[in-house]
Amino acid sequence: MEVTGSTYLGDYVHGRIEGKGRYTLPTETKYNGTMKDGMFHGKGTLYFPNRSKYEGIWDCGISKEGKYTFADGLEFKDKKWHYCDGYDRRFYTEICSGLKPAGISQLTNLDPPRTIPQGCYDCGDGFYNTNTRVVTDYKLRFLRNAGVTTEEVAAALIQIALKLQ
């Protein structure tokens, strides 16, 4: 695990990860649940750095059923999804807590919105720096080098922002 940057605290059987435990990936995603032969197996929950989670039933590393909950508490539903459906454009936090008074607009689901470092763009899981072509998490820890796709998206966003000025 030292090679991959992962850590594991839990049960072993014959030197293999098996039983209850907590597995932490290098991205700080954590799995808390049961394992079999080094794979997620049985009940377990994945906790993501953005505070969302996926609770599931696993079979030899494959999720057979589960529930994804966003960081703000909104549960994803693949059927009868009514959030951001075109008719009701409120953020989930506005649905739960109500709308703000006139003149105090909520611009993102996160209120107040996070401060974006100069020269960077919020790309959903962190900040993209156009000068270094690196994506960091929101605590400014390295996530990945930007690929062509990230570059193209950033360029398109810059063009949109320039047109809005």
C-alpha cells in the first residue's frame, strides 16, 4: 500500500485484507465497511473529500445497489428526479432553508461561495490553475495534471466570461 499511497486499518485473513476495515485512497476518499480478498464486499460506505458519500452493497468490488448523497444532504434519485429539472431552479439549500430576501442572491449551492484563487477556475472537484495546468483540491493539494479536455473546457469558460463582460 505504500506504493499506491493508500492506507488500511482493519482485519486481515491469511495476510489478505478481509473483514471490517477502513481503506483510504491517495485522493482522501475513504471506504468504511467490509472487505473480501482485498475488495469491497458486503455493506460499505465511500466518503468523498467533498463530503458526499455513497452507501452500497458490494460483491467482490462491484457495487450491486447503493445510494449517493451529495454534501448538502440531497439524495440522488435516478427516477423522479426533481432537482434542477428546468421548472424549479432553486439550489437544494434554498429548497431546505428557503429563499433569501430580494437583493441578496444566492449564486451557488454553497453559501457563501468558496473563494477562488486568482488565475484559477472552480472545476467541480477543485481549482484549475491556467498557468501551471494543475488541478488541486479545495485545500490546494495536488489532484492531477490537466489534460487536453480540461484545457478546452477552461478556454470555453474564459470565452463565455469575456462575452458576459
